Amino acid sequence: MYTALFFLHRLLAVVLLAIIVWPQSAQADSATNPLSYALRQSAPPASTALSLQLRQLWLEETEYLPELGQDLYRWQERSSQLQLGTSLAQHRIGAGLEQGTIEQKSLLFGDNDFSLNQRAAFVQWQYEAAKGFNASAELRCERFTDRGDSGFYRLNNTRDLWTGTARLHYQGTVNWLSLSYQRQRDPEPVYNIATERAELHLGAQQLSGLLAGWLLRPGWHLTLGAYYEDYATDRPDQINSLMQLSHQPVWLPRLEAAVGLGYFDEEQETIVNLTLKYSGQLSRQLRWQLEYQLEYSDLERSWLNEGLVELRWNLWRELSASCSLAASNENGDDQDQSLIVLAGLEIPLL
């Protein structure tokens, strides 16, 4: 149970501080944690004229099924990514390749529900216009094949999936507006009562919506938003409404605190959360950021605790390295868990 409120907080950080990741999804399921989706995606093109980016992702999520009263499966992803980016006037373009594996282990039967190889190619574009306007887009082609013969479910043939994002953003003096569209892989397996397994499912879900923010007074921001969510499974489409109030105190400007409220109309689920973020520098070369979120779902009657640590080193001129670690644990009627590690290296070529 990871919600659009965490997505909203992350997007606010992007808008108000720096563009670190591409726009993130607004979902309420453990397999679609906005942070994990963001980390899965390719990095934005770097700021140098020509640069090479290398990234390594490790992701592990354990899904708890309340109906069974125990963990159902463990989802694991490993991927390596290589990306080139260059600047052309006000434009920034990038292209890259990704290769990895996806594996789902059944915790009921002790074997693999499925095991896949994943390859992807992608292109990116960013545009910084005058008067506060900017735009970005990404197009990806993902290819999946069976990895060995250990999976209960098998593709048997190559499966291709097209995904992508598009975003238009306006930043004013005291307000901002962001329109976005995403077509992304839906990693949520479909539970089969007959086999007591989560079936292999490769499809694309679509999210489109807007966020609007206002500076109420120095240090206080209000954000409102709405997203239409079109899922790849039989799960009904729904509208997700968001609201968040954030504050950066004058006496401690490195701290940001936010309270949020979200509502999913089809599921009739209300989400409330508290997010705390603190950033600093250990030296001129090393920056860090800590983030914690506490979230309650009235539908699942569960509490989600999630923490994030981000480090970035400026090693030499434009050469830099980064590392992010996120972990979560859910308590109550739902008890999902996740761990995500992302390491990256940015190398200037020109």
C-alpha cells in the first residue's frame, strides 16, 4: 500500500528543489510504490554537454495477503542501465539501454511463480523555455523473455511492451501547475484462487492528471491534484484526489514537513500521511537527504512506515556518484515490506 500522497511529496520536492527523477506514479498498491517506480525509470539527462550515466537497481518486495494471513510472494528486480545525454540549445536529449531480471518467488510453495529477462531501450527529451515553462517526455520499449525453465508461469514467446511519460510544467512566482501522462508497466500480479498463486501479468496502466500549487505565505505551500487511473487488469478505473500542506520553518530551513490527504473514489479509500524531510552537506562534495513517511489507510486499516536515505558525491568537476536506499514496513491488516537500493555514476565526456 503505497499511495499518491508519497508521489505528491516527491513531485513537490522535484518542483521546488531540483529535477532528480522523472514524474512518478500515483498508486495504492505495494508493487507500485511511487518511489520504486521512479527508481526503476531512467535518470533525466545530465547537465553537461555530453555525459554517460550508469545505474544499478536492486528491488525486493514482499506481498502479504490478508485473506490467507501470510506472505504470498516475494518480487525481485535487478537491472543495469547505460545512458548517454547531450544538450542542444534549450533542449536536452538522451538515449540508453537497460538489462535486468524479474523474479517472483512463491512463499507458499517455495518455487518460482515466474522468472523473466528484461531488456529495454529508451529515448528522452527535456525543454527549458522562458517564463517558467518546461516540458519533458520519455518513450521506452521493454522486451520480456523467459529466464530458464524454473517458472510455474511461462511466456513461451517474446513479449514487448511500450511505455512512456509526458509532462508540461509551469513555475510562477507564487504558484505552479503540472500536467502529466504516464503509461507504465503494471507490476501487480493477479491472484488466482484455484492455484493459490499470483499469476504472471505483463500489461500497461495509464495515469493522467494535474497538480497545482500555491505559496500561501513564506514557508507554506498548498498543493491540490487529481489523477485518472486506468489499470491494465480488471481492476476498475478510478479518480485519485490529492491535497497536501507543506511547511519549511524559517528557523530550520533544511527541514520540510507535510501532511497529506488522498481519496480513491472506486475503492472508497482515504489515505492520510505525515512526511518529514531533512537535507544537508557533510562537505562541499557530499550532500545527503533523509526522509520519513507515516501513512494510514482506512480501507486496509494499516500503518505504513517508510524511510529514504539519499547520498550524492561530486567526485571531480562534473564526475559524480549517487546512492539511494528506501525501506518500508506495513503494520495492521496488511503487512507488505520493500527494500530498494539504487547506485549511479555520472561521467562527463565533453
